[in-house]
Amino acid sequence: MVQSKTILKALPHVLKTITIPELGEKKQGKVRDFYILKDKRVTITTDRQSAFDIILGSIPFKGAVLNQLAAFWFEKTKHIVQNHVISIPDPNVLISKSCKNFPIEIVVRGYLTGTTNTSIWYSYQKGERNIYGMPFPDGMKKNQKLPEPIITPTTHPEAGSNLHDERLTKEQIVKENIVDKKLYEQAEKIALELFDFGSKWCQKHGIILVDTKYEFGLYDNKLILIDEIHTPDSSRFWISDTYEERFAKDQEPENFDKEFIRLWYTQRIDPYKDRIPPMPDELIIKAAQRYIDVYEKLTGKTFEVFDYPIENRIKQNLKKSGIL
């Protein structure tokens, strides 16, 4: 486990953002800075931590974990669907194909859970029994496994826009012709195959893949996987060994993702009404350790800790790659 003092030493120098004028206009998502070139996209995954649609702070090494874990999964799943990766010239950098936006985000859920107002559990406990156009029976419990994984699509605005994801149903997507019916059904099929593959891989490593999101793009008029895949930011992970016992006792599963950050806040404030304070050092330390732990569990590799600041390292590696 990475020592607390290593994380605290890095905290003043974390990568909050990076500006590289030679690459043109910088665009920003919640945790990524990116530059669009003619046929490529240069994405730098920062250490920013988001939740409740705001930036809570920054977590040392988080950007490198997300970028490298996504790269691991992209390589593992390219037999299912091609992805946008061209190269990974730096632990925090991805050079990818520049794709046309696919306006639907595919969320696959294997369990009835969640803490935010977009989760299916939030809707279920309010009494809704038709969620995302799908029927749910009475008598289900929080964190219960669903009979089979379900897809809950949302809108997917361009990265860097101020728009928020909004719920959709398959019927809406087809009726409103948001995307072609055949193309959308292809995305659904791929998403379920990715979730099945990811679930089996995670289970072998003592983790339950609870739910996750997949983002797609169009490249040469073909659907390809973009953004990230099966990371602690895009997915919910639980420890499998203790799930059954804790579920039977109505206890929350041991989570292994950024959900514990959301829980830390929701146990103290209403994040949708109250002012949200920045993350305290204790929470940052636990988050950094958790991100690194899940990377090591899933990849079987030791995470290579590095010295901050890393802006010059990133620029040098981009020069070596020929991008700069």
C-alpha cells in the first residue's frame, strides 16, 4: 500500500490541469483535459475528483491510475469491439482517434443500487416501478442482484459542455431517432458483451462489477469504444467475498471505487442542497490508496509511484511521441 506520507507529499503538486499552447485550444471535461488535432485527440487525465457534478478536489496518482487501467481494459476487450487508442506515451496521456460523437451513453447495471438521484435505487425507493422504461417488481432490497444486467441509457453531451446527462429509454431513442435503431442496438449488444467480460474478469480477482458506463464514438462510420472502461470513476466495484453476508444483514457492501467518496459526503450533508466542502486530507489519502489498490487487483501489476510535479514529464513524452 502506498504510504500516507507519499500521498501527502504529492498533494501540493497534483495535476489539476495542464496547458500546452502548441496543441491549440484546451478543452476540459470533469477530470480530463484534451486537445483536438486534425485526426487525433490528445487526452491528459488529471488528478481532479468529481462527484455531484462538481470538482471536490484532487487525488494524487489518480489520473495515472485511470489512464493506465483504461488502457489495460481497452487492450483486453478489443476482441469485442475496436477502440480509439493509438498510443499511451505517458502514464497520464492517451493519444486517440478523433471520433464523431455518439449521443448516447450506455449504462449497464447488474444490481439495484446507487446513492445519487440518477440511480435506479433512488427511483425504486421513491415508489417508481417503471424505471428507464423497464418494470421492476415490489419487494426488492437495496444492493440486490438483478435477474440479468439491464441497460439504462442517457444522453451524452460533448465533453466540455455544460449539459448534464438525462435519462432515456430505448423507445425514446428509436422514436425520436436520436440515433439509428440498428446502430443503437449494436451499441447495446456490445455493452452487454463488455459487461459480461468485465464481470467475469473482476470476479476472478475478488471484485464484483456492479454497474458501469460505456461511451462510443463513430470512426469511419463504425462504432468504436472511447473515453474509459471499467475504472473506479466509470464503474461501481464491490468486494465479492463479503457481499452475500453483508447483503443478508442489510449492510452496505464493501465498495472499491469512488462511491465511498459520495457516501462520505451524503452521510454528512445533502450534496444537492448544502454547500459542498473540499475533500479533507484523510479522505484524499484513502481515495488515492483505493484507486491504486483496484488497479493492482485488476491488472496484477504493481503501480509505479512517481514524483510530482509531472507537467514537464508529460510535455517531454509528447515530444518523444511526435505530437509536439
